[in-house]
Amino acid sequence: MHAVFEELSLDLRAHYTYVYLLTFEEERAVRGVREVAKALDRPLYTWSATEGLRGPRARKAEEGTETALGMLDQLAQIDGPGLVIAKDMHRHIEDDQVVRRMRDLRGSLAKAGWGLVMLSPSAVVPPELEKEIVLLHLPLPGLKEVAKLFHALLKGVKIEIDLDTFERFVKASLGLTAEEIKRVYTKVLLRSGTFGDEQLREVISEKRQIIHRSEFLEFFDLDLGIDDVGGLDQLKEWLIARQGSFTERARKYGLPQPKGLFLLGIQGCGKSLTAKAIADLWKVPLLRLDAGALVLAAGSAEEGMRRTIGIAESMAPCILWVDEIEKAFAGVAGGSEGSAAAARIFGGFITWLQEKSAAVFVVATANDVRNLPPEMLRKGRFDEIFWIDLPNIHERHTIFNIHLGKRGRTSEGFDTWKLAEKTEKFSGAEIEQAVIDAMFDAYADDGREFTTHDILRSVRRTVPLARTMDQTIKRLKEWARDRTRPATFDNKRIDFFRDWEAVPGVEDAEA
Ligand SMILES: Nc1ncnc2c1ncn2[C@@H]1O[C@H](COP(=O)(O)OP(=O)(O)OP(=O)(O)O)[C@@H](O)[C@H]1O
Ligand SMILES: [Mg+2]
């Protein structure tokens, strides 16, 4: 029995009468409650506004029970003990009379051994009933449940697959409801009748669509690897050291599970890129959380947060990427209108971050911290805060090589050291753009091949953002100095040599 149903059973035995069971999976919940009823040896009734109240073997509803009020009155008439599954109770519970009747009846229903299990996707709890209602969440099916489901399905169609494939399919299905899993597999079966690599891709793409329906989560394809990130050696070393930390072996060894990383840094220097690369390096799915949209989801933000975390946890191990987190939570500290909701979401998020036990690695990125609530960066939330600076000359050299390589050119054809020298204060994104611009220029010029010279020309045309935002960056750097770990080795020494060599033609605003 799933832990939630064990808890439900315990609550019922302890004479809690009203229980909300929060889930989108009605069928699965009903199955679980039925088991509980059997284990407790209590007759099971069901109620919905369309079907009324029906007893264990009744073909017809009890008279006058189409309303929640009628159902409650009827319960008071029937000898307990018993269990009622009430569907969509959140739609009826706010009615004045229902609230009153639930309060009136609580004592006698409890005494008679009645339990009212209210199934609903969201908890609507009138304040008068707050103390009377227990809230339980039914999480999405986990590894074991999905494996069972899949096993039953394979048996049903008499298909045998090896254990490896089995595991991959089970893992790929995490994050879906039981119904969704059944539907996806049925679709796969109808289409091809086998379970191979191609079908696995089908399941994953199906999942992407389903997760897409969660407004706040986006499922990312892993198309960028750690080799696509130039420089940031210290950060990379940290990541590589933790590569296997979500495995069963690491757990047995006693390694703590990494919680998350905070990447703070200048625009276009590879924060988002790194988030994607981690997922590829660790071979886990990447989910992006749109925290900005979540905070703005008036009224349903908390529910959205809970669901989002639920999906992420059910997909563990996975990476939950919260891009530009400062934009979502900037207002929290301000106390402005609407920031109360943001503050609540933020509080919930922070608490989850600190206490989570599921293997969900959070990667938060930010350009700025000034408006972030300071609790965010307190010890215990993230394993490490990395500062991602503008690339130094060595890093720029590597970044040029990476982006030339991506466009099918080898670095031999280019003077990449010269390019690195001439791009002081350029971000990785600006370096990439300089290469692309040069390609367009050359292509427009009779389709000839582009050269170092073309890139240098587009470099000269570019005013790097870091130059126009010099003051802002300086301030941020100042903040970061004692509070973060540099993503790049030995920045100071390289800075020293850079100043010392004073690359001609490039002014140094720091001096
Ligand atoms: N260190 C790097 N190595 C290679 N490419 C880089 C690097 N930094 C940036 N780029 C290039 O620039 C693009 C944009 O970088 P990215 O989106 O990671 O920046 P960011 O730090 O997230 O910026 P923002 O704060 O604006 O979101 C990347 O997709 C990549 O092509
Ligand atoms: Mg980014």
C-alpha cells in the first residue's frame, strides 16, 4: 500500500473524520481508498453530485443525496462505521450550509466511525473547517508503481523485454499519472507493437507534451554537453566530482545528495548553458521552472508550486532549473502590492529547498542579487554559489574554438589567440555573435569563406555590454568577492598578467 494510504488508514483509525486527498488521479485514489476500506473492514460508499450517495452494493443512489448537504444528512442516518469517497468536494464545501453541517456532524460522525475522504485536485478549505480537515497529497506514481504498471501491461500483451530496456522505460515514464502512462504505452503498442529505442523516444516526447501542459515546467532536450562550455574550470571540476552522486552506489557509500547550485554572473557568460550541460553530464532529465509565471499565477500559485515540485520529485533524479530567479522573487523583499503571494511562494520554495529529500538538483541562475531576499543564499539552501565572470583571455580562446567548431570550422584556419586578445570584456554570447556576424558578412560578399579578419571587424563594431554596464558589474563583483566561489581558476593572477601585458588597443576600465 502506498504510504499516503497507510497514513489515511492511520488518520481514520485515529477518528479524523474529514480528509482531503489531493490528486488529479481519481481512479488511482479510489483504488487506494478501497484497499484502506477493506483493510479497516469498513463498508465503502461513494458520492458525487451526479450520482448521489451509493452504498457498497447499491445500484441506486440514496434518495435526496445529490447535494452535499443531502449526503451529509443521510450519513448521519446510517449506522457507522463506514467510509465515503466524495468526489469534487472542493466545489461544494464553501457553501454556508455545508460548512455548518460539517461542523455540526463532526462529533457524531466520528463517534459512529465515519470517514469522509474528499477527492479533489486542489484543497479548498473554509477557515471554519481548517482545524477539522486533514490534508493528504497523493504523489504521482513512483518507480515501483510504474514498474508494476508496466509489468502488468507487458504481461497483458505477452511481450518480453530485457531488464535494461524495462528500466529505461520505467524511468522515462516517471512524472506521468497512471492514466497517462497507460495511454502512452497503448499508443506505442498500437503504433509499433514493440518496445525499442525508437519507442522510448516516443514515450519521452509524449512526456514532454504532457509536462508542457503544466504551465510552469518545460522539459529540455539534452543537446549541449560540458564540452560546449568554454572555461569555468573550477565549476566544471565541482560538477564532475559529483557526477555519480545520484546513483545507488553513492548512496551506499554514504555520500550526501547534492542539493543545488546558485550561478551568479554577468549576462551571456554561460549560466544557462551550464545548467543544460549539467543535465547532460549527469545524464538526468532537465526541467525548467518558470518561476516568474508561477509567482504571477494569481490565486493558484501555491497549488502550482506544489504540483510543480510534485512532478519534479516524481522524476527524480532530475535537475530543476530556475532560470533568472531574481526576476521572480525580486519583489519579495519590497513589500509591494502582490508581493505577499510572491513571498509565500518564495517561503515555500526555500523551505522545500532546505528540506527536500528527493534527488532533485536545483540550479538557480541570476544576474543580480540586490533585490533577492537574503534568505535565499543562506547556508544550507545551495551547496555552492558560483560567480561566473567575464571570460579571461584563455577562456575566450576556448570559446572561439568552440563556436568555430560548432560551425564546422577548425581553429587552424583562424588566429584564435589574436581574437581572444582583442575581445577583452566580451561575454561568451558576444563572442558567438561576432563569429556569426562575420559569417554573414563573408557570405554576403560572394559567398566566400570567412576569416580572422572578418571576425575582428565584427568585434570592432561591437560595444560589449560589460563596458556599458561597467559600474553595475563592478558592484556585483564586489558583492560576490567574499560570498561566492569563482567559477574560473586563478582569476586574479590572470588579471594581473592581463594588466601587466596591457593588450594594445583595448582600454581597461578597471585601471
Ligand atoms: N563559457 C561559454 N562557452 C561557450 N559558449 C558560451 C559561453 N558563455 C556563453 N556562451 C554562448 O552564449 C550563449 C548565451 O549564453 P547563456 O545563455 O549561457 O548566458 P547566461 O549567462 O545565461 O546569460 P543571461 O544572464 O543573459 O541569461 C550560449 O548559448 C553560448 O552559445
Ligand atoms: Mg541565461
